[in-house]
Amino acid sequence: MARYVLGGDTWQITQVDKQLQITSGTAKSTLRTFQTPEQAAAQLDRLVAEKVAAGYVVAASDPRRPELEAAIAADPDAAPSYSVYGDWLEGQGDPRGPLIALQVAAASRPAGAKKLEAAAAKHFEVHADYFLGALAQLAERGGDVLTWRFGFIHKAHLHAERHHPLDESLAHVLAHPSARFLVELALGGNDRAQAAIDVLARDAPASLRALRLWSMWQLDLGALWAAMPELRRLSLAGQALALGALELPRLERLELVDSELSNANARTLARAPWPALQQLKLDFGTGCLTGDASIDDVFVLLGRADLPALSRLALLHTRYIREVVRELPASPLAPQLEALDLSSNQMTDDHAIELARHRARFPRLQQLDISANRLTSIGIDALAGFAPKLRALRQDG
């Protein structure tokens, strides 16, 4: 595909055998068919010569502006930075410029959003080869594989069974210009998962803010964290995952589900520097194997006084509920918690009554979840006034 630009106008032409596909601006493409490929090629040369004589020049493929790109990577949710970049791209004749303008406008103008979204979809269709290229097969599978925002792929959702091989699919996404400012990434399945983790550690974009890994086991994740220091949200679900140092100073939300939590990982959780952490969910899983994590490491975590932003805590399937309801009220975390989830812990009425004795230790608590335990009405009633919002579903008391 050849693209030509004159001022803010773009024109492009593509030959496929005996056909020429011609697009002018944001108009729908026209298709012209000739008797032979040679006739189509001759007409292509004639039309290009006319455009060049009129002052059109070949447009750069994927033009770059490092300072504008750095502004987006630093705050990938800020629409104004995309708008500035889009204006510059449009001046270079890049089809992405108008797409950015349309999608930014649709997000900021609710009254006319549908019309703007339709215009953006039409523009995307006209230039689909440019925006997708090698990613077309992934996009054709529908669903939420690729989610777009402000002219770029905002989120990619890949699964080893549907996007095999996982490492190659991920490499194609991360290498594509449309994924230059990828913000959210979800990877699932264990087939070639370690290779995919290695690709991510090597090619993670600076804009990445959220990472979800699920249905994975026995993976070494240690090399990831240095590659994504700006990560804000992290969700990990699997078995026997090797976390490494997990030093993410800007992390705000962490969810870990691991039915074979190791002692090394428990120590990491108990000591990792997370000054910005607001939400923490630890689920020890329901598997027969439990790993060698110690309850003492959990208590070290509960005893930390250096998590000033932590206000939402979930401890599920701990297997140590008796110790938790005794230690948690004395924790430095208790006075700052606004939401506490102790569901799926085999909690009995005695545990609930013990926790209820320490209501004064949780002055900011607004939500308490004690679902999927072994409580009767006695235990539930004991905690009825513990928090304004009490959730106590699916009891096996």
C-alpha cells in the first residue's frame, strides 16, 4: 500500500492482481478491476504520477515523534497527550491521526458519542490493513482480544489455547505500532507461558499499567518487574509461581491466588516495598497441596506499619482463620482498613464472636465479607454491627 499526502489530505492506492483499491481521505475505498495485472499496474503508475505532479509526496510509514510518545507513556490515560500526538500524525499524513481525533472526541462528548464512534469505525475499516497488519487474524477472533482507545490498542487479552503459540502471538502484538501504548495485558494458559513471560520481560511497553496472568503454574516471574516499574495493577492466579523480588513501588492493587504458595513467596509478600498499595487480595487456593508458606510470614505481613495506603484487604482460604481473627485486630493495618474480606476460610461462630470482640480496632471499616464460611445465625448476628455493609452468603454452618 502506497500512501501520499498533501497538507492534511491523504490518498492511497493498492494493487491486488488485476484490481486497484483507491482511498481518498476518510472516504470509503473504491475498487477498480482491469483485464490484466499489467493494465492495473499501468493505471497505478499513471494515477501516482498525477498525484505527484499535483504536489503529493509519499507519506512516512509509522512516523515517530519521541517527545510526544514519551508524554503518552508517562500518563497513558490522559487524552490531551494523544490529541497532540494525533494532530502531529495527521500532519504527516498518517491515518492514525484522524482515528485518534475521532476516538478522543467520542470519549469526551457523550451527547455525540455514537456518531463519532461510527465515524471512527468507518475510518478504521478503510485503513484496517494499516492499523492491524499481522494482527488481523487476532482481531478477527472477536471478543475482547484487542480493545482500542485513542487510536491505539489499549488492552490485549491472549489465551494459550486460542492464540497458540502464546509467546509468538504476544511478540506480534508488542512489536506492532498499534500496541505502542498498550496499557492493560491479560495472558492465560500454561502452554509456552514461560516463553511468553520472557517475551514480556524483554519487550514490555513503558505504558503498561495493568497485568493479569491466570491458569499458569511453575513459572519464574522474577524478570518481569524490572521491565514494568510503572505497573499499578497486578493479578496472578496459578500454582507454584516464583514471584522473585516483586519490587513495584507504584503498585496500587495486587491479587495473588496460589494454592501452592511457597515460603519464598510468602516472605516476598511480607517484605516487598509497596508504599502506594491500596488493595491486597491473597487467596491460598483450594488445592490439596498447600506449599510451604508459613503462617508466621502472613503475620509479618499483618504486622507491617509501612503500607500507609492499604485500605482493602482480602485473605481467602488461609487455613489459619483462628490465628487470623486473633492477630488481625492487633495489626497496624486494622485502623486503616475500609474493606475486609474473610470469605472461604472455614470460619465458625466461635471465630466470628472472637472477631466481634475487637470491633473498636477497625474504626474506618465500611465493608466486611464473611461469605462461604461455616457460620450459623449466631456468628452472623455477632458481626451484624461490625461494618455498615455485611456480606454473609453461602454459609455451610
